[in-house]
Amino acid sequence: ADLGLHEVGLPIQARAIALRESHGDPQAEGLLNSRTWLAVLTAGTGDTERANEIITEVRSIAANAHGELREVTLRADEVLANMHRRRGEYDAAAIMYRSVADRWDRAGDENSEPQLRALTMLSNVLTSAGRLDEAEPIIRDTVERRRQLLGDDHPSVYLARHQLGRTLYSLDDAEAAENEVR
């Protein structure tokens, strides 16, 4: 039988977790990161209930041991937001993505790739939920931040501008949309 990436990765990640657990602190960031990947792989097999249990436990341990502004906690929250998004729970996903982006900013990582990723995912779920008026200023802000960080010719800037153009077009602003996709 053909095994997908998720099925192949599960035993590897489980072994990495077992090794890390045998060598020390169950709150160590490396172990929590391994458990985060286990949740992602588990979700990929379709077992979203188990994946949600894993990532909720990781998030709780990470927040209690390391705080709300540590990368391991923010990554766990991002995985939880992704799980909400995949289930079509756009309001819950939007709240989490907004929180993650705000906390990256408070952690001193304004305009970092993880913060911009959270903002992009926020705009995507708002767009999926049909909340284009809310998504448009976030997309516009993300375009500007990416331009400042990466320069006008970077592929990420192009993709962000394309997303803005599609959103503007959907908002019946064809002229502004055309300016963005040029």
C-alpha cells in the first residue's frame, strides 16, 4: 500500500519524542516542537480529534512553561488556527491568527516572516468567510510590510500583491485591482 508523508512521518516523530523524553525535561522546547509536528502529521492522516488533543496539550505546556510570547507557544497556536481553518471554523481561526500576529509583534518580531505568515493566513480566512472588507486592509498592510522587508521584486511581494488585486476585484474596484497585478 502507498503510504503518504503523514503515515511515514508519524513513527519517525514518535521516536524523536521518545528519545527526547528519555533525556530530560518534558517542557523542553525541542520536545514541544516535536509534539507540534506530531499533531500536524496526525491531522494529515485525518485523525483531527487526536491531533487537537496533542496540540492543545502542547500549547498548554508551552504557555505555562515558556510564556505566551515564545516561539513554541506561537507555533502551537498557529497549528490550532490551521485546524480551525481546515474545519471551516473561520471565525475561530481568524481570532487565533490575529492573536498570533499581535503576539509576534509584542515579542519584538514585527515584520518577521512568522508574523507576516499569520497576517496572510488571517486575510485568507477572512476572504474565505466572505469578509473582504476586513481582509483588504490586512492584505494591503502585508503587501507594504513585505515590500519593506524583501523589496519590490521578491516573489512573496508579488503573491501578496496578486492576493490584494483579487480582493479588490471582488470588491468591485477593478481599476485598483489592475494596478496591483501589474
